[in-house]
Amino acid sequence: MSRSRTAYVILGVLAIHSNQSGYEIRRTVQYSVGYFWGESYGQIYPTLKRLEAESLIAKSNSTTASRKRRQEYSITPAGRACLEAWLAVPYQEDPPRDEFLLKLFFGNEVSPSVSIAHVRRFQDKLRLMLASLEQLEPLARANSAQYPGFPFWMLTLSFGKAQLRSALEWSESAMEVLSADEPATTSNPLLADGIPAVQSA
Amino acid sequence: MSRSRTAYVILGVLAIHSNQSGYEIRRTVQYSVGYFWGESYGQIYPTLKRLEAESLIAKSNSTTASRKRRQEYSITPAGRACLEAWLAVPYQEDPPRDEFLLKLFFGNEVSPSVSIAHVRRFQDKLRLMLASLEQLEPLARANSAQYPGFPFWMLTLSFGKAQLRSALEWSESAMEVLSADEPATTSNPLLADGIPAVQSA
DNA sequence: ACACACATGTAATTGGTTACATGATTTC
DNA sequence: GAAATCATGTAACCAATTACATGTGTGT
């Protein structure tokens, strides 16, 4: 049962809009949920085959044009049922992995300038993404406000913006902290008695 | 060159505190960076062997006690150099994957109660983690404020708290939005002209 | 004619989790 | 002596990325 989540992403975007090719599905994913989800061709094409074999999607080279060498797909009723079933089950958390924070955590092992560079880079990225999301909003509003899914899309968008802004704020105070310095016991400072493990899964 | 990041996590925790066994390293990781990083035994033990073969760590069954059937390791100068080199290179971003947001994005395909349940779950998790981090702080301060790495640990901790708080705030407004309802075009609403792809990598 | 975007796919590899198997030491 | 925790490891499997290979349609 626990099939790859790629399958559900495909079902999801086909549920919103039919007759998309593998190429286009990937683009759609990038453009719409790119902020928090990615898919590669190496994953998409095989999954399309599999989904078609299971009749959750069907070839639908139809409507617009089959003028290109492209294979369009649409979701089937079974596919829709499958998507809905998946959506209903509690989401699964992926193990967290943030290399930026990891490097920052070990910052004492290297020159402060290294950590400063990491934070700066982080900041730049944040600003880029925030600009990107802020730019996306009015366009999305203009283009898709009438779609029933719109409120949900806005919800994820506003989540993204909120996280980005909070990260940006933190990064500014972090830069301040990292501009001041003085660089020690034998009991493990990371594993002292009574410190509970961080809840993660 | 591009070795598994598990190796660097191990080097990092051994750099902070020597003479830890695989078991203990894993616990240390959980307790200290668990909020944003995880490691499994299946990854740690083979990596320890590899690192020892490369002389980046060395067996050091010594100091405290070898009373248990346990193999302790310490970082070597070469290992330290390797860690430092890795820390200095720009962090790599992992492709984002947030199943919660994905399910929320497709929320229109199912009953609103489903999305509400997801957000509620998300909220609960957030509160748990925030409590966990807030509890961690004073303890960490008491136990390790004298360690040179402490400011960096606090930085990652405060990042976590900031993100959590902002997510929590968002979740509250999301719950409001999701408590009001009415549930269409043929051009792809997710892929309208002029919408730029979200910056992610 | 050239370049670029569209389009589809496969193979190799990685990075990682999970489950399994086993056993020692401590604590009650 | 039973249970919990400490402790080490392997095998099977999986999701996913990357690089490679190939070709078509459109616009300049």
C-alpha cells in the first residue's frame, strides 16, 4: 500500500487539471508546490506508467492538441478515490534534515567567518524565496481566485511566507550575535542528565 | 569526496565530546540536534567502520570505563581537518518535502474536516516540540553555558523556537479559515502565464 | 541553421530507513 | 529472575537524484 508519494502528487495535480503530460506535471509541481515539494523526471515517468497500469490514470491524448510528441494523462475515478483515501490518512513526517543548521551548530569548530557566510547565504536565499512568493500571490489571485482549491493554495502560500519572514528575522539577530567573540569540562555537554530528547517523529 | 553527511555528524559530535560509542553518538545526535537532524543505527555503525578505516576517528576504549561491551571512538587530527573542511564549504539544501503542506494543498479534493484534522495534528505536534525546546533551553544553559560551542547551540535553538512559534500562529489563522465553506475554467489554474517558478534550489 | 524549450525515458548510484538478530549489563 | 536499557551489527528494501541518451517542435 505505502506507494511512493510521487504517485499522489501526480494524482493531485491531475485532479486539479486534466490532460497534462509528464513534462507538464513536473512543471506544474514546480510552479505550484515548489516551495515545499519537488519531483524529478526520473521519478515521474516510471510512476506515470505504473499509475496507468493500475488504471488510476488514463491516457487522454485529446482536447487541446496532440500536435507534439507528448502523452497526456487524466485521472480516473479509481485514481480519484485513491487520492482521496490518501489525503484522508494522517500525513507522515519525514525525518528532519537541515544542513544549514547542522553546520551552524558545529560553528565553534571553525572560524566565525564561516558561520557568518552560512547565515548570509541563508539570508540571501530567504529573501529570494520570499520575493518569489510575494510576487506569486497577486498573480495567483488574478488567475485562480475562482478555483475551488484556491483557499487551500493560499493557505500553503501564507505558511511559506510566515516561515520565511520569521527565519529572516532570526537571521538578522543571528548575524548580530555572530559579530562578537571569545572562544572549556569532560562531562558531555550535549547529553547532560535530565535533558529530554527533542520530540521529532 | 561527497561522502554521506552522517560521517560529518559523527565527526562533529566527537569533536565536541570524545569517547563516545555508536549508541551514544546516536543519542547525542537525538538530544542535541534532533530538532533538525536524525541518524539511524543502520547508518551510524557502518559509517564508524569507514571513518576508522580512513583514520578520521580512532578507537579509544579508555578513560572512563570499558566495563561494558562498548567501543568508544575519538576524532583524530585528520578527522578534525576533514570536519573543518566540510564545515567551510557552503551548505547544501535538500529538496524540500512537506507532506503536511502537500495534503493541505490538495484539500479541496476532500471534505474540509480532513484538512482541519491535518492542521490540528500539525498544531499538536508544534506545541509539543515548542514545549520540548523551551524546556531544553534552561537545562542546556545550566549544563553547557561554559562550553565554547554554546552560542552556536543557542542559535539553532532559537531558530527552532522562532519557526515553531510562527508556524503555530499561522496554524491558528488557518483553523479559522478552514471553518467556513463553499466549494470552475479549463486553463490550468496552477500554471498561468507569467507566474514564475518558486525558487527552491 | 541554430538555439531553446518541449518531451520521454533508462541506468547507475546514493543515501537512507526498517526490520531483524543477538547479546551484555543494570536495575528492580 | 525478569524487564529495561545499553550495545552492535547486517540484510533487505526504498525513494529519489543524477546523469545519460535521444529526439521533436517552435521561434529567430
